[in-house]
Amino acid sequence: MERRIFLQHSMVLGTGLVLSPSLLAHPKQLDGLEKLTILHTNDTHSNIDTFPSNHSKYPNQGGVARRFSLIQDIRSSESNVLLLDAGDIFQGTPYFNKYGGVLEMKLMTKLGYDCCTMGNHDFDAGINGFKKAHEYANFPFVCSNYDFDNTDLKNVTFPYRTFQKGPFKVGVFGLGPELEGLVAKSNYQDTIYNDPISISNKWAKYLRYEEECDIVICLSHLGYKPKQNDMCDILLAKETEEIDLIIGGHTHTFLDKPEIHQNKKGEKVLINQVGWAGLALGRIDFYLGETKKHKRHELIMV
């Protein structure tokens, strides 16, 4: 039998849990299937506190304390939870100016993040500044298309990580944007940027067939839609194989629900992004059905 993975989604906002209509009733076809809950953020940008009550767009929304409570509530009711971030943890409030990213890393450790990737603003304290803050992170960073061999970040980040959550083996790799013209050269030094498409095909295939992962996730800080001919998540999905889910960042895009795109082989790929500033916590539930070794599963949204 082919693997069949059924999907549910929701967006957890800073003011409460909002469910899409399809989640209000439990579909019968999901009964008895194993469940994996993926929670994710992007572009939190050093936003630690809740927005003030007089904020013009987001009064009393967001905040790390509220996010912590939501995550803990979900973990108390779900057995297999994976918490991920798609980059730009740094820069945006005086907390970063004062503590250089250390506070953000300590808080994300407290929240229990499993894995993150780097965005362009995570270079704002320079290579050495990130490395110093990283000492307080009890979770890995995956940076698959950045070659740090000639910098002080050599052996600090990883090309991929795998996670066993119940019966699910999940492979995660990460992509960052071209740094030239986006970040000061002095901040990224001799970091080499590699083509995201070729890197993605390399690691996604490796995770699927060598590591035998049930689900392959890309943490992408490339951006949702292209600007001119720039790389982006939509193009990445179209030109790659073996990726099941792209968790995006960089463009601060609030998607109401994950989008379904087709990859190079005509198979389904999900893309999701949840804005910025920790205002939302994305949630996607995967239900694992019958399996066959090395057969890519079918994604079915319910």
C-alpha cells in the first residue's frame, strides 16, 4: 500500500486558538491513525512582549509568554509534537540591541524548539555575535545552503537533522537567502551561498531514501513569492522533489491555510508561513496511514 498522510491545519493566534471549519469535527477516515503535530513560527524579530493595548494593528496580541502557554496546552493534549522556526529570530526591538540575541535563544530553549534555520537578520550581530548567542540555544540550526567552513560558524550548524516522534521519522533541512546585497559583507564574512534548488534535491532525496524519513520538511527563509526572478518558496516547490512541507519566512506573509503546490514530479508540496513578530503559531497535523518502504506518501487535506 502507498503511504497516505492526511492533513489538518490551523493557525494559533496570539489571542487564542482559531480552527479552520474542517477541524471542528474529527473526520472518520482519521480514526486509528497515528498523528504528528507540527507547530511553527517565523520572523519573530526579537518580539518578546505582547503588543501594547494602543497598538494600531495588533493590540494585546503576540508575546512569548502567551506563545509558551499555547504550546504547552498543545503538548499536554498531543503525543507527538515538533516545534520549528524558519528564521529571523533577531532584530526588531531593544531586546536585541541590549542582549545581542542571547535572550531570544534562552527563551526559545525554554519554549522547547526542536529545530530552526537562520534568516538574513540572524547575521545582524555578525558571525561571532550569532555564535555567542547560539551558546544559549539547546536546539540545532539547519543551514543547508550556507557553507560556513571558512568562518567561525564551521561545525556550529548542520545541513539537516532527523527527529523521531512516535512512529514518525521526520527529516528537516534549512535554506537561507542570498546574502550579498542583503547583509553587510562584514557580518557574513566568507560564508558561501549555494543554490537552494540543487541543495534541496540533494538533502530531500537523502532524507527520504537514506534516512528513510516519513516526512521531509524544508525550513525556508527564501520568501513566499518571487521578486522579479528571485528564488522563493513557490519556485522551490516547483523545481524540487521529495519535500512534503515548506515552512517559510522572510516575506512576513500571513497565509490563512497551507497552500498546495506541485513539485517537479507532479506530487503535492505544502507551503505555509505565519506572518511575523510571533503573532501567530502555525499548526499542521499529519496522520500516517499504510506504508510502503521508499514510496512517497500521498498528501490529502481534510
